[in-house]
Amino acid sequence: MWRERSLWVAMAAVLYVAVAALRAAPNAPIVWTSLVVGPLCLILGFRAVASPAYGVDRIEPAARSAARVTVAGLAIALVGDLAPVGPAFQAAKTLGVALACPAGLVALVRVSSLGGIAASQRRVRYEAAVLCAVMWTVALGLTGARVMAPHRLASLDPVIIDYAVVAASLASIGITLVAAFQLYVQRRFELGVAERAAAALWLAVLCLALGVFAALLSVASPERSVQDAALATALCVGASSISQQPTRISRILRTAVAVTMLCAPLVCVAVVVAYKAPTHAGLILFVVTIAAASMGLLTPKVAHRLAPERGVWLRVLDDAIVAAKEPDPRQAVIAVLIVIRDGLSADPDAGALHRIATSDRLVVDRAGYLHTESAQFPQRLVEIAEQEPERVLSTETLRYIRVQRPAVRELVGWLDARAAGATALVFDEEVCVGALVWPAAGRTAPLAYEEVVLLRRLADHLG
């Protein structure tokens, strides 16, 4: 990290703004903190977006470079915000946001999948980032011109410049929403992409909502609150785009949405009441703190309900993994199939464990007895599933690509005839010995990566 030229270029820009702020107000304590906060934010941010020292890096270098620009913009904007009030430091903050917002969109369009049959080579389009950059160029040009040539803009109302900043901020958030939604729709079947795109989309919505509410409730001026919301959106989008753990991103997103749903209305009401009765601000703060803590206890339950299929599949998968830990292999298979049948309310023969060597499958009847039925598992399905990152294949993924690959249509028909939603290969060491056919239970949405990982763990316990 220390050998990267981009770090030192960004560090020079941050220190330049911090030193200028220090010269403008040498006696202000908050200005002195910018000398520490700015470089520290830059170093921590560059370390967070750096490539992992071990393991496979599935993130494109262009996405990491864009994330570094986002971090640099954040550091510059933060130092400019801590500086004394003035046109020059407002221009510095606008420069930071103008760097961060298009860079976040570049990182978003460079999101890479974890592989699999649905992954494809797509042409990267930068229209969203270019449009966002154009919007910020106008706002940055006005704020910069007020500093560089104040005599030429003497007749221009400063409110016009604030309007330009607000318009650029709202436009960048809107462009981010459209780009994230488009990415989700086009690539939701690629492993790891749907979680990142959904996180970028919903975190942008949350940032926009918080910025608008802050402006409406007079917590901050509109130009500042909306500009901060745009900066937060760019940071969230950049972080989501380069995350190597889509499951963690999904959990963080659900938690953030749950906290916002539970606590945001309470905080908004508290702000309004505090403005109406400022003499009781202490009591209001105490009540809001207790109420927010109580709401926080409900966050895990609400977040679980926000999971795919309202968390039913995740709960059933967790229960099935526990059931698969039975010491007796036969009892483990029975327990797993019963949990799947009862948890998903599926048909008794919907979930089954296929054994490739003996060409049969194990099913559980309604009374809980294990039966062996003759069944041939398609070898082509095994070959395709082995190419998946977790060796778990979703039926909806096959259905999605059957237009481009007509050879998989027969496999889709075979899975539909058995009401299968996913197939997880079972291995004994490195040899595929079977496959767990997971029932669809009426689901038509693609599997989330979190569910794929749990299916892999379940299949490993059965192996």
C-alpha cells in the first residue's frame, strides 16, 4: 500500500487543504484535528480497499482503483468540511464529492461475479459515471470560479451555486439508484453480483432518505445535508462493489434497513418535538435513547424477515445442518429430509438425496420412513454443477441461460419434473458420490449467495 503512487498524490491533496485551513484559522481546535483525521481516513481507506495478501482476489483492479478515488474524495471532503467557512473550502469539499460520486459508479459497473455458468463477459458501460461527472463539473466549476475569479461572479447570487450543488448531489444519487437497479436486473443470476447491487441500491435509498429528512427537519442546511448524502452514497456503493464477502454485505444491508425502519420515525418525531419544546430537550433525548435501545432488540428479528423468502430458506438450512450432524448417517439423512419437507411445506418426495454409484435416490415418506427408489441422476448436471463456485446449481439459473445454451433445456425439464429448486453435489473427499436435490417450494427467485454457502455446508455434512 505504501508504494502506491495514488496514496501519496491523495495525501498531498489532503494535506494541502488541511494546511490551508490551518493558515486561515490557526486558533481553531477543529482545524488542527483535520491534520490527523484527513490522513488517517486516507490510510485506513486505502488499506481497506487493498487486495488481500492471501487467497484469490475476485475483485477487478479497476474497481479497486475507483474505490481508492472514492476514499480520496472522502478525505478531501472531510478536511474541507472541518475547515473554516469560506468559498475556498466549500470548493474543496465539492471537489471531494465530485471525485467520489463518479468513482463509486465506476466501481459499481466493474463488479465481478464469483464465477459459474451464469457469468458472462459483458461490455462495461460508463454512461452513468460520465453523466454524474458532467453534473458535478458544473457545480465544481461554479464553486471554483467563485474562488478563482470572484469579481466575475460578483453579480451572481450565492444561492445559485448552492442550487447547483444540491442539483448535482440529487442527480448523482438518482443516477446511482438507476445504475444499481439496472445492474441487479441484468446480472442477478450471477453469484455475488445480486447482493452487491442490492446493497448499493438500498444503501443509496437510505442515504437519500436520511439526507432529505435532515434537510426537511432543519438538522442541517439543504446544500450540506444532500451533499453529505451523495458522499455517503458513493462511499456505500464503493464499499459494496469491492466486497469479497457478499454474505456479509447482505447481512449488513438487512441490519441497516431494519435499524432505519425501526428508529428513523422515532428520531424524526423527537427532532420535531425538540424544536417545539427546546426546554425539554434533555428529557426528549433520554426517552429517545431508551426507545431506540428497545427498538434495537427487535432488529435481528426484523432483519431476518428481510432475508430472501422472508428468511424461511435460511432457517430451514440452519436446521438441516444441525440435523445432519447426527452420528448415524442413516438417521442424519432421515432427519435432514424431514426438516426440508416440514420447513418448506414441500411434497414428501420433493427433497431427495441421489446416489450416483447405485443409481438410486433416498426419500422420506409422510410417516418418516426412509425409502430407496431407482433413479438415474444426469451426468451432465453433475458436470455443470462441478463448475459452480460452491458446486451448488440453482434451477432458476439454468432456466435463465437456457436461451443462450439450448443444451441445458433438457436438464431444466428434468429438474422441473421433480420440483427441484437447487442441486448441491455431495463429495467424499474429491469424488462426487451424490447430489442433494432441494425442493423449489414455489420459489422463482435466484438463490442468494448466503443460501448457496449454507447448501454447500449441508452437502459437506452429508458427504
